[in-house]
Amino acid sequence: MSERIDVTEIFGKNVFNDSAMREKLPKSVYKKLKQTIEDGAELDPSIADVVAHGIKDWAIERGATHYSHWFQPMTGVTAEKHDSFISAPTSDGRVIMEFSGKELIKGESDASSFPSGGLRSTFEARGYTTWDCTSPAFLREDNLGVTLYIPTAFCSYRGEALDKKTPLLKSMEAINEQSLRILRLFGNTTSKRVVPCAGVEQEYFLIDKAKYLQRKDLIYTGRTLFGAMPPKGQEMDDHYFGSIRPRIGAFMKDVNEELWKLGVSAKTQHNEVAPAQHELAPIYTQTNVAVDHNQMTMETLKRTASKHNLTCLLHEKPFAGVNGSGKHNNWSLTTNDGINLFNPGETPHENIQFLLVLGCVMKAVDRHADLLRESTAVPGNDLRLGAAEAPPAIISMFLGEQLEDVIDQLCSTGEATHSPQGGTFKTGVASLPDFAKDATDRNRTSPFAFTGNKFEFRMVGSSDSVSSPNVVLNTILAEAFREAADELEAAEDFDMAVHNLIKRLMVEHRRIVFSGNGYSEEWVVEAERRGLPNLKSVVDAVDSLVTDKAVKLFESFGVYTKAELESRAEIEYEAYKKTVNIEAKTMLDMAGKQIIRRWCATPHSWPSP
């Protein structure tokens, strides 16, 4: 029998969270730091040393000897450099454990050794990491001992963003500012901040480590380059949501415990469609924290798998012929006082604020469909998109019957008078209760689906960071909100102006809404007729980053400069080229050293001429 775990006792135990701050910081400092986190403001330098001392004492009490500025360079994975708390030895040969405010707030790393796309040359090496205090510090326990991790942004000496976090934080500021303008137009004077939130579902494969080590292609590329279909794959549909095997269950239990200690609210776990494929999903949190948590999750999956003599594969298509893996980015906007801007209410046709928000989302997705597709552009995703388990490369929105009906009313008559309701689901079995059903079905072939009070962006690849998709989502909606607010703030008759604007948004961007089968050839033809882009590969998609439209969008909000966009395009082309080259060299190596040599060494009976 496995040991009983009290989740409430272990959750967040390795996080410098609110309770740890209350315990370790003077009351006045705690209040200032708390206000800084809630407002998303800059940390007051006058309290930095006190905060650092409190974090150090908390970490050392739990066995920490080192700290690390933990950041997310443009490699898709995380980076860290460890320093001990040891300061100069004392006169009696002992050491003092110190950690200053300067060390907390600022670190230095070699900015020329990470991908920069031309922003940095070899001789331009200085780069800085700086604490993102809205994402709490945490402890990691591993073979190195206990280390304090400080989530940070990473920038060059000249200030260019060399990471995935800095643009994300800038995009969050942009959507906050423009969302508040929309709320103020509708008389909301109490909400102080609008926070984009994300819940990231993570799919992955687990295979036996001994079998993994026999496959050079899995080791070097993350996927099989040679192979044959097994006699039984996923055709019987018996793995999805099936009973979890004991060995996998033990792995999942350890993963959950590690994540709970780190404050990651891992909630859902199950078998996915393909054999050896599984999924883990957390509860929503603000986007920059959700991105950090997803990186922690991927790292924890890999480390824990090794302890169980398993290997975790995060490649989007590790095995041909069965489902690949993605991660669904569930995205919403929520005020500091609990208002969800994507909540339509019981009668969406009467919810004018929601209809304006929905129209702006339609406009943003339609206008910048190419950028959304590009935000998911990693080589492995090219092997997955459009297959039976993933949405096509064509961006469209699924809104469901209820909202589509409201949109059609507005487009045809200019008025929406009713919202179709879900009604009651009758099971037809006396012993089973009837219940209220949702107003609409779901569509898993859609890349961008409305699911009640959030949008689910299903196109992101399983190995990829969710930072870039959220940067794009936040920024394109901030632009649509800004344009709507500019128009409505100048209107003499707000009610008439907002009514006309909603109708115009719905009519002009109705083409982005599609509720049918995204896997069908008919949709490809129909999407082309509508003028929707179909960017099938990384190479097709990357140029979307450097169009005049994209540069104008991102520079207007200070999210990216033109040079930063060009550098990211260069990095993505380079990563694609290197990935394909590694796969080609691995195929040659395996063919020459394993397949042909083994075949030649085996006696063969040749057929008679």
C-alpha cells in the first residue's frame, strides 16, 4: 500500500509564497512586496536587502546551499547558473552565508552563448537576469542538494530581450492597460487590474529507458526515424482514459508530489489516445506563472521518469502512425476582483460588454492568424498539425451554436433578441439524474475554440514553451481593444456607437468562425475561398514575424522591437535547419552502422535467377 499523502500539507512547501513572506519579512516590508506583486509594479530598492535576507533564511532553513537565477532563453528550455550563499571566510576560518538585495534582483550571464539571432556577437558577452517578483522563488531538491531558484527575465547589455519572459511581461502590461479602458467604458471603476490567465494541458509519452537507449533516433532527435507499425496500435481505442498501469501510476504519484511541493496545482491526469501517451493538466493561474509552471512540469516529468527507469518523450510526433502530443493553452482575462471578461453569462445576446469583447477577439484572430500560427512553429509540430489528433494549420475559431446564432442575428438584422439554451439532458434511465447540459457541443478539430468562459488554443506543440502563443494572444487583443476604445471614447452616443461597432466587427470578421470538420479537404478549399492563410510548415510561417504589420503591432506596445523580431525569425530558421540536419545525420548513422551492417552480417538465402 502506498504512503498516504496530505496534499494540503505539502502543497507549496518549497515555494516562497504568501505564508512564507508573512513569516520571514517584517510587516511593513511584506505589505510593500505584496502590493508590488499585486500591482505588477517595480520592486522598491529600499526593501530589496530585507526581502533577500528573508528569502535566504527561509531557503537555508530548508537545506539550501546555492541559489540560481532561473531564466528562459530562446532555446525553448530553461537555463541556470548556481552560486553558493558563502561569502568571504572570517578570521577564524568560518564562512558567513549571505544573500543581498543586489544578488536577488540582478544576475549576470554570458549573453553571447545563447541564441540571439544576431543581437549579440561573440565579443558582446554581457547580459543581465532580473527577478520577476510576480512569479515566486522556489526550492528544488535533487542530486545537487537543495537550490533556491529565482525566476528571472534575461536581457542584453543594450536592453534587447534575449528570452521568452520579457516580451510576455510586456504583453501582459499591454492587455491590462487596454482591457481597463474597455471596462471603464461600461462603468466599471472598481477593477484595478486585468490579468491574462492560462491553464496549460501537457501531453507526453513514457517508454522504458532500456528500449529508449537502444534507439539512436530517439536519443538524438526525440522521435523514431526508422520503424514499422506494431500489430496493434491505437486502432481499438482502448488506451484513452483507460485504467492506469501500476508502473505509470507510481510515476504519476511522484510527479504530482514534486509539482505540488513547487506550488504547481497539478489536477488532471489520464491516459491519452496513443499507447504509452498520457496527459497532465493544472488549474489556471496568471500567464507568466503558468509559463514558469509548465517549464517546471516538463522538467519534472523528465527527471521523475528517469527515477522509474522510464524516459519521457515530449516530441510532438515521436512515433509515426499514432497520435502525437500537444499542449492546449486555455486563455482568459480576469480582473483583480474576479470578473472574467470572457464569461458570456446566461443570456449572451444581452451582455453588451461580452459581445464587444468577443467581436474584438474575432478581429484579433482574423487579422493576425498568421502570427498565431507562427507562435506554434517548431519542427516537431509540422509532423502533427492536421493529423487526426491535432487541428489543421489553418487558424479558425469555434464559438459553438449559441454564440454563432447570436452573431448571425447581429449580422443579418443588426439585433440579437435571444440566445439558444442547452436545455436538459435526459439520460432515459430512471436511476440516473437528468441534468442541465451546455448550450453547445465541442469541436476538437478547431485550433481556437471557445469553451464556456475561455479560449482553448489547441495548436501549441508539446515540447514548446507557451510563452510565444500568449505573447501573441495578449498583444493582438490589446490592439483590438485599443482601436475599439479609441472609437468609443470619442463617440457622442455611446450606446449607439457600441451597437454599431459590435455589428461591424461581427460582419467583417465572420469568416474566421468555423464549426465544421477541420480535418476535411472541403475545409481547406473553403478556407482558401475565405482568404484564410494555410501556413503548413515552420518555413512558411516564420516570415509572419517580420511583416510590416507585425512590426507595427509589436512596436506600438513596446513588446518587441523590429530587431528583436528579426532575431527571433533568424533563430527559428536556424533551429529548423539544425533539427533537419541532425535528423539526416542520425538516419545516415543508423542506416550505415545498424541496419545495413546488421543485414550484411546475417546469412541470406538469395532467390534463384
